[in-house]
Amino acid sequence: MRIRTDFRSPRGSGLRRSLLAIATSCLLCSSPAGQAQVALPSLGDSVSQDLDVGSERHLGDQVMRQIRPDPDFLDDPLLQEYLLGIWDPLVVSAKLLGNISDETIDRFAWEIFLVRDRSVNAFALPGGFVGVHLGLIAMTSSRDELASVLAHELSHVTQRHIARRIAGDSRNSMLAMAAMLAGLIAASRSGSIDAANAAIVGPQALAAQASLNFSRDMEREADRVGFQVLSSAGYTPSGMFSMFEKMEQAHHLMDSGSYPYLRTHPLTSERIGDARTRLGAGDFQRPINLAEHALMAARSRVLMDPRAEVWAQLQNLDAGAREQRGPTVGRGFEQLSARYTSCLASIKMRDFPRAARALESAEQQLQLLGNDPKALRLLRYLRAELAQAQARTGEGFAALDTLPREKSRPLLMERSRLALVDPRGPDSAREVADALQTWVSLNPKDVLAWSQLGLLWEKLEQPLRAVRAQGEARYAMGDLGGAIDRMRSGLRQSRGRDADPVEASVIDARLRTMLYERRQILSDMYPRGIPPGAELP
């Protein structure tokens, strides 16, 4: 396992460039030598004059508009639900501890999202957005380890580290420029070329070192505050200690530990010692391993790299576990994870007989481990996914019907996928479409739900509703121009003889709202007057 410091994806994307430009350094990564981070002002300084809460949220929204359309931005309903189940208690904990101020509680997004990437990484963006790489979930052994990372990143947000870095960067730049000019004046009097070069390089090096030093202070603060949030939320505090241990093992594989002063993060050994000190003198309790987390780590392992050759390797992951059915907890979770991985990879490779065998083996292994209800639910979803891939929709709906009655987002999304390939007629599609329509009325920013709804309305031969759903999906994604184009197309279609007048009036009202929003954005971009033909960036 190798911990990487970049945001490189297997296929490469604009997402990587966006994140490199603005993301806070993540908990798990140390920047390479010479790659200085921008500095922070003193930990007690106010940042309101440099970047107020509203401006920071606006900046975050701009970054997210670039990220959401990227193919590496992943909305997997099961993984997203699991991540939110860990994230939401941490946000509540931070509120109770007073880390989230009255100013930011309503104005920041407090939104967490997934990135399809193999690297072990997580990062914070302006305005309360936090991204998590699938590689991070795949390498963690427990919910508590993952929660420790999220608590750290949440603390970057609550402590306003990004705004403080921007403020510090501005001040450091001015100080470095002043020092360089003073040095050049002195060098010109001496007539020495070497002195002139030193005058240019010296202040830049000092500014870079100040930036690195303060970045380490920022990471220490996020560790300390994150530990309090983690403990208060009810997670095992040793999850942070356990996570640092894994980091240290990985660093030994790639780093000799030299030149710690060039790192933006404290040395991992130092962080392990700090975490152990925070745990106190009480008995050390290892993070609790759960079957649910083992399956979510397995799912991340398959989805984080969509190359066929990788999936072919993952199909064989359960080869050594097929005849081992012992109930030993640690080994049992590994075997369960391997079988889930093999099944999902086989589905992606459309090797359905092998997927069925791996799934049956996983179900048997779970019985030996005690039939954890949450893990059993995930295996039922996997059976529905297998049925959907085979277009056996009856089997898929039957697998979902065995679950306790729930109105969850993963259930809605999986039922919609089954309905799209259901050959039995429009009845199931209509039922799911009505349920999705209710869902998006309560969750209008759900891009995936709007997209699925558009496909269902197309299948049901409701073109006006379909185009409106497509426009709403674009709007939720942040593509205001694309949303306006789809709504205009719907307005043209609504002039037809058989058009639904209610849906036509909704489209007309939404188009007016979007056009007004577009004018407001352009007015902010061009305060002296909007030029003819001006478009959104």
C-alpha cells in the first residue's frame, strides 16, 4: 500500500486539477520536499476581513460546480449512505462542542462526497465541502478509523483553515516581496550579482518555510480538535491511533523519515505519540471491526478503479478463502470482504455464474459470523444488482422485498434501475417514478435521483416530464446554462397539442427563476453592465 500526496485518478480528469488548486492538505498525506503549502496567520487571528463566511461558501460552490460533472465524482447510493451515517454524528458532535459557530452553522454546506480514486486521501474544500477517496475507505479496517479521518477534515472546516491559509498567503507574499525589494536595493549598492541572487532566493525560501511551519500547526490543531469531536460522537477514540499506525507502516515503505521540516504535516510517529497521550492511561481499546464496514471497504475496492484488468484480478481475491469457513472474527471479516469483492467485480465483468457463486459463499460466511442485519441488507442489495445486470428484474425486486420496509435512497435508486430494464410493462416504472417524484420534491439537489427520474419518464413516454427532470438534474449539478437550455426545450415542447398544461406551467416558472438567477450572476461578474452575448463561465 502506498499513500500518495496527489489527487491523481486512474484515468486523469479535470477533478484532479480543481482539487490541487484549492483543497486543504489532507490528513493522510505529506507534501513532497519543496512543495510548499500556503501559510496561515496566527491561530487566533480573525479571517473575516480576508474571506468572510459568505465568500468562502461562494468559493466552495464554484469549486463544486467544476467537480460534480467530473466522471470521478461518484454518487454510489450505498457508499454515500454509509459515509453520511459516519459524518452526520460528527457534525452534531462539533455543534455540541461549540466548534461550529452560529455564523457557519446555516451558511456552510457540511456536505461530504466520494471521489473515484485509488489513493488514500481525504480533503476539505471552502464552504464546508469534504471529499473522500474510495482508496481511503478500502484501506480502513473499522468504522472508527474512517471516522477519525472525517473528524480531522471536519475540523479543518470548523477552524476556518482554508480562509486562514488564504489570508496568511496574502500576508506572506507581501512580506516576501518587501524583503526581496530591500535586498535588491542593498545588492545594487554593492554591485554583487551573487548578492542580488541571494536577495531574490532568500526571502522566497523564508516564506516557504514559514508556510510549511504553519501548515504543520494547522494539522496539529485539526488532530487535537478532531480527537475531541471523534470521542464526543461516540466513536472509539483509539480509531485515530490505529489510523496513524497504518500510516506509519505505509510511510516506512516509501520514506526514510528524512527532512521532516519540509513536510506540511507532523511526522506520523509524532502524531501516534500525541494520539496515545490523548487516550490517557486507561486500557487501550482496539477499534471495533464490523461486517458492514468490511463490505463497504470491499465495495470501494471494486469501484475505485474501473479498469477491466483490475476487476479481473479482484475476481480471484476470494480464491484462497473458498474452503476456509472458520468463525474467527478477523479472518471471517476478511473472507466476507473477499467474497463480496469477487462477486461485485464479476458483475462488472459480466461473469454472472461466478458472481452467483461468490454471493452464495458470502451469504454462508455471514451466517457463520452471526447474520449482522446491516451486512445482510448489503448482501440483499448485491443480489438485486446481480439480477439487474442479468435483466432478471423479478428476482431483483424479490431480493429488495425481503428487506424490512424502508424508504431509503439506496432502495429508491436500485428499484429505479430495475424498473428501467423491466420487460413486464410500465406498471413498475410508474410506481417507482411516482416515488422518485416525491423524493426529489423533498431533496431537490439530488442529481442522481433527477437523472433516474428523467429516464423513467422517457420510458413511460412522458417527454415533457423527462426534459424537466433532465433540466433539474443539470441545475442541481451546478450547470445553470445547461439547465436553462433543457427548460427552454421543454417550453417549446409544451406548445404541442397534447402537452400537459400543469407540467408546462411548472417548466415556465422554473425557467423564469433560472433566467433571473443567471442575470444576477452576470451582474456580479460585470458590475459596470452586462456586455451583449455574455455567458456563464
